[in-house]
Amino acid sequence: MTLDKKFLEYPQRQYGMDHRRYDWSMLSERPKVEWPNGKKLALWVNVCLQFFPINQQGKPFKVPGGMTMPYPDLRHYTLRDYGNRVGVFRFLKLFDKYNIKPTFTINTRLAERNQYLLDVIKERGDEIACHGLHMDALHYGGQNIDEERELIKKALGSLRELSGQDISGWLSPARSESENTPDLLAEQGIEYFSDWVNDDMPYSFNTKHGDLIAMPLSNELEDKFILMNNLHSENSYVEQICDAHDFLLEETNTHGGRILALNLHPWMLGQPHRIRKLEAVLDYITAQADTWSTTGHDLAKAFQ
Amino acid sequence: MNQEDPQLYDYWPYQNRPKIEWPNGAKIAFWVAPNIEFYELDPPENPHRKPWPQATPAVGGYSIRDYGNRVGHQRQMRLLDKYGIRGSISLSTAICDHHPEIIELCAERDWEFFSHGIYNTRYTYGLSEDQEREMIQDSVDTIEKHTGKKPAGYLAPALSHSDHTIDLFAEAGGTYTCDLFHDDQPTPVKVRSGKKFVSIPYSLEMNDTIAYVVNKIEPRRYGQIIKDNFDQLYVEGEESGTVMCVPTHNYQVSCPHRLRAFEEALEYITGHPDVWVTTGREIADYFIEHYYDTATEDIQSRKQA
């Protein structure tokens, strides 16, 4: 048994990263960040509003949370649709009660199909970011670049038109990217994106069309990850978010401003048996005077 | 021809073993093994195991591991400093080239460096014996070059092994392996060169990545099982010294929602008397010097009986 000699060759074994997308940097060594008005901890609530087509193609993989049964998979289609009909309105009540300024990261196809919900968000004046075209329109390694450029153009163009907003933020469906995605996003006017989970603070991400800001939207603290992937209890979700909050707030005392980013799905936390757990979390966090609730866009601007 | 057992050690029941006493009468040797790893974004694909589940770029898998290097290690380091624990680092040795700042921080603290291969995306599977020897020697030389000291321990990259792995590491000058999970005490390991070589318990049950990613447990439960594991080994250590290891990955345990429970467990353990807070190398050296021969004799006598 022998492998080709390339298995013992390491062409990228050098200082820094093994790619050119961003610079190597340790969080603990960076200058301290100060948030506006002397706030210590920024709370970024990002709500994913998603459309999972029932005629899912699954190319090149079945999106997690998507259809798993033979067509027509009514159970998963309707469970996800529940979030946009019912769950999200439970979220809105809580956001108003606790003065949360959320970002809504929307699949463009949902905005096209659901004018009512889009109008509600527009009227509130909340930030709208793009979550790709829909949950089955994936970006992936090896994707044809022209095809992907068209996909992004379609998603951003339509969402900009319908929302009347500039749309500076992006989260890929399933956080999946091709090797070209960051270049294409920058080319089409995106300023920040949140797919990469390698930091707790924003950092500069190189593209062929100028830098993007990579925003830290934790996957480990996502409702879907804790409840659906890890199968932890609702009470454990509350404990984990509160423990993260306490830890980050304490770290601000020695290391400067920090961000607690909560990525939420109304089809998950918007269920009747879970909504009070979100309330418990928001109640706990907003009780601290040092917390600043803001959007992804404003956070990226404040960081710059 | 593959054999039905790995031929590395003899059966040695836990009952009635010669008594181990750790330095200063300690009942338990406690060590923490941070894995400081580098996963490549686009490694050559090994025909026996895929590094990533999807085509490059595997944004999720790659970026969360990078979190450990950018954010996690320094957080865990603050905790280990606070509780007087020196880490025993399981090192992807390419980190010496990519992120020498991390190596400096660990070296300043007199932490131990042991080899965990070059990259955690380069598996042992499929390598010829010569190729594996070359890879292991490269990792040993890299650690010596950057820290001034040869590594004593080995944990194969991504726990990928061959039939020669442990022999080859012993021949490269090593004295202990972390690859075997058959015991709660150090045990002699048979290597073809006949040198004194041991297995030091490095627990998969206490490993944060196994706990969080494979078993998907809650952060506070992880803290609790560490305490429970300690309690039992502490009591048994009165009869004969035990070893407890907590292997960590700072893209897991150093996330903000997990450190509090981990800290409570460290505080609990180091708050007990008669705990030898130490490193893998120190345990191996102490065992080889004081107990290796007794252990080997006991194993032999039980075989004859």
C-alpha cells in the first residue's frame, strides 16, 4: 500500500492561512472595539424567513430542514410554512415587548410569494437581508460561475425591488458556498455576509471586488442547531444562550465590545411550546443595561 | 493479513495490580490535552477517508475549526492559567508554520507538545510504512525545531492508524501513545524494538468533540460527567493511582455557552487535595521509572498462572 507522493507534500504549509480569503489573526490580540453609547454587548437577533419548495431538487444535496419524504412531502413543507404564517407573529410581539431591533434574512422567493409578511416588515422599518433565492437554490463547490452569478442577481435584484431597501447583508442557504460566492456577492453590492463561523467578531474577507465584512452569526447557538441537530431540551436552549451571554459580557470587561448573535427560525422557536423560551432568553438579556440590540447592518457599520 | 487483535498489550485485569503511588502521595494524575489542530481547506483526497462531506469549500466544517485557533485557545489558556494547569498539546505540527504565535504562548507556559501528525486532514490510511515513517519523523522534527524538545507522545492524526503506527513512533524516539482507550492506568505497550513504551489514558469519553459532536450532549452535562468521572477515579486512586485526562478542542469547549460548565469542572477537580495536576509526558516518565518493570512482571506472572 502506497499513496501518491502528493500526500506527503504540503504546498500551503506557511505562515498564515492555507488560502488567501482572510488574514490570520487571534481575537485576543486585536484592538478593543467600543460600541456606541458605551454599551458592552451587542445583541444581534437575526430571523431567517425561509421558503422550502415542495418540489425540492436536492442539488447537490438535500438542504437540512428540507423535504425528506417522497413527493409530496406535506409534513415538512407545512411545518416550515408554519413559521411564516404563525411563528413569526409570535416573534414580532416579543421583539416589541423587549425593544429588539432584528434583522430579517429572507429567501427572495418568500418575499415574492408573501407580500403581506414583507409589508409588515417594511412597515416596521426593520433591516432586510438576503438569504438566497430559496432553500433549495444552493451555492456549492464546483458550481458554474455564470449560473451562480445569475442566481445571486435574481435573488438580490428582486428582493431590492420588492423591499425598497439596498440589501447589504447575505446568508447563503445552509451557509453553503462555492469558491466564487464571496466574489460574486461583493460584485453585486453585498457588504456583509454571515456564512463563516470562525470568529466571535467581524473581520475583513478578501474578494476580487473589494472586501466583505464576515459577520459572526454563531451556528452553535442557533435554535435549529441546539434543538433539531443536537436534540437538546428547550430549557437547555435557554441555559446555553444565557451562559453564552454571561460569558461574553464578562469578556467585554477585559477585551472590549462583544457580540451575542442569535440566529432564529420562526418554524422552530415560534412553536407554542417554545415561544416562552425565546421570551425567557430576551427577558434575561435585555435586563442588562449594557446590552445594545441592533441589526447586522448597523453592527457592521459600527465595527467599520 | 489483518489479525483479530492489535497485538499491542496483554490482558491485565484491574483487580489486584501492584499499587501505584503518584508523587507526594497523590491518588490521581490529572491532565488536560488541548488539541491544537489545522484542517486544510483543500487537502488531497485520501482514497480511504474523505476530509469533508462536500466539495471545497466546506465552509461550515473548515470555519468552525478555524474558530479554535482564532478565538478558542486563548480563552482556554486563561482558564488553565487560573487553575494552575499546564496543557499537554496534541499538535497538528503544521501549526508551527501557520500560527507560530500560538506555539509561543504555549511554550511560555512550559506546556508539553506532543505529535498529532502534520495536518488533521492527512490520514494515515493508505500510507506505506516508509511514508508513515517520513510523516511521523517530519512531525517530530518540526516540534523539536520550534520548541527545542522532541515530543514524547503521539496521537495519530484524526485517530487514523496503521499496524505500524505505534512501532514507528517508538522508533522515532517516543515513549507514550494516546491512541489506546483500554485502561484507566498507564500500561506497557509492546513495540517491535523492545523499548519501554507505554499507553497513557487519554479519554474519548471525556473528549469534548466526542461529547458535543458525536454524542451531542448539553454543555452543563459535559461539566457534570467530568466531575463524575473524577469522583470515581479519585476514590479508586486510593487503592492504586489512576489517570484522568480531559482532551479538548477549542472550537468546541471554548465557545461562549460551554466554558462556564467546563470551568466549574476544573475548579472542582483542582480544589481537591492529593491530585497531581500534570502532563502526559510527566505521567509517562514517572510510570516508566517507577512502575514499568513491576507492571511487566505482574502481567507476565498472571499470564503464566
